[in-house]
Amino acid sequence: MKKTAQLIVATVAAIGMSSVMAADEIVKGQIAAGISAGKASSRDQIKDDIALYFGKQKTPAVEKKIGVWDSSQTSRNCETAFASAIIRLQNRARTEGGNAVINIVSGSGDSSETDFTCTAGRMMKRVRLSGTVVKLKK
């Protein structure tokens, strides 16, 4: 009986340790690297027909604000997850009649013109973006 109790305690401790070791890590990625990965993709690609403005980047005059959308994507690496999230935002802009996505932020609202936030687990990486679809004046 004593050995069974020790075995149970050891098993519970091992499970607890693996949970601690499996905690997700927040890492920063470079927007430029993610855009490059998305343009080089052999499947869906980031295209230049929908302009992208990150953080508080200056934009041309906004003719019409269409709406704010989120895009969350997972992949085996952060750049691919970022590129997939951008492609979804661009597709939303096309669907809604916009020509740009502005004020793009990542994670829990991190506003950066150069970096994005990626949640990295042991197996998968996740990027969550939010952006405003607009029609810019030409």
C-alpha cells in the first residue's frame, strides 16, 4: 500500500512538472520577415492590392471606415502564422470592399510598426491580429 501511494505521488508530481514545462511563451517576430514569408508562399500569398498599415503608421486619408476584424492563425512557426493572419485580413478587406487594413495590432493590442507578438507552445505557434478595414482615398 505504501508503494502504491508513493507511485501515485510521483505520477502526480511528474504530471505537474510537465504542465509547468509546457507553458506557452510570448515571443516577438519581425513584421518584415512575416510579410516576406507570406509573399514567398507557394499557396496563398500576401498581395499588394490591399495596403497594410501597422500600429500607428500614417496612412493616406480614409474615405470610409468599414469595420474592425480579428484574425488568429496557428502554424509551426511564427512567421507563417503571421502571414496567414495577414492573408485573412486582406481577404476580409476584399470581401468588404476595402483597399487597406490599418491600425493592425497583435496579441492583446500591442501596437508596433516593426514587431508582432506570437504565442509559442511546444508544437504550435499562434498569432492574433486585429485591424480596421477601410477604403483609402486615392
